[in-house]
Amino acid sequence: MHTWRPEADNLLRGRPVQARHGEARRLLHLLQLLVMFGIVYGLVMGSFGGVAGERLWQPIYSGLKVPLLLLVSFGISLPSFFVLNSLFGLRDDFAQVLHALVAAQAGLTLVLAAVAPFTVVWYLSVGDYNMAILFNAGMFAVATLAGQWMLRRSYRPLILRQPRHRLMLRAWLVIYAFVGIQMGWVLRPFIGSPDAPTRFFRSEAWGNAYVEVGQIVLRAFGGG
């Protein structure tokens, strides 16, 4: 991992990640960046309420679950996206598409790691658990927007070559957002309430993420 800094710089600047052993090696480097930066933000994300006693496990759990969330969401979304690309006659470009998608995921976690100090400041300033959830959702939204910008930048040559890629890019955003939000709910807690036992998964994992997020917003602003 001694080459992570030039690779991260290439990612931010929109340059291809450099590797000596072809496309598979480049994808591996991008996945390494995804895991590394995802762990960094997860450790910070799970530090809400302190790390004394049993709470020490929450940053560790969250550090594992942030890259897990992205990788599982990506893995679930990819097969259907591959089928769509094949149906629209774009399978020959899928190796380049895959590289663009993985690079965007790595870029997302890089931005998350960059905004981690803001999360620390928020935790030190605001002690409300629901507000902590909303703040982290905001940080993920910022990182996701940055990741989508990187993805659009990577997709430009594909769209210039074949305009149907523009439709596929929009389809990917819908598929991945739908899967990612639900997986984030299934894999909770990422922050962990200081008043609840520290655990990797909640016993009541399944449910409708969209309904539950609305209820969290209401509770955060005193509406429920």
C-alpha cells in the first residue's frame, strides 16, 4: 500500500490509476483505496459517545461496515447493470464501465476520509444521537455527489463513443441508490446509540429504510 498517495491523487485528478500488470491490477488498487478510506471514516463515525469500555467496539465495527456497505451494495447492483448494458448493446465497453464504477466508489470513500475531521468536530459540539445520524447522512451525501462527479467524468469518453451510455449512467444511479439506502439500514448501527448495547448488527435488521429514515428526521427535529 506504499503507492496509495499517487493513486489517490490520480483518482482526484481523473487520471487512470497506474499499475504494471493490467486492468485487473488497477481494479485491485482501487478496491484497496476503497477499503482503506472506508475504514478511516468508519472509525470516526463509530466514535460518537466515546470509546470507553464496551463502546470501544463500535468504531471497530463501523470501520469494517463502511467498506462492507459499499462493496455489498456494489456487488448486488452490478449483475443487473451488466444485463442492462448487454441488452443495450454495450457489453464490449463493460470493462471500461467497471473501472469507472469502481473508481467512483474509491473516490467516494476518499472524500469521506477527507471530511472525517468535520464529523469529529460535530460529535464534540452536538451530543444528540439523531442529529449525529443526520450529520453522517449529510457527509455521505456530500461524498456521494463527489463520487458521482468522478463517475460522470470517467463516463465522458464512453458517452462520446456511444450516447446510450448516458442512459446507462442514469440507470446505475437509480439502481445503486435504491440498493445502497436499504443496505445501509440492514447493516446498522454505524454510529450506535450510547444508551444501547454495542453490537455488530441489530436484531431487528430488516425493515423499510425509507420509512425509518423519515421517522429519524422527525425525531431529530422534535416531531415524533
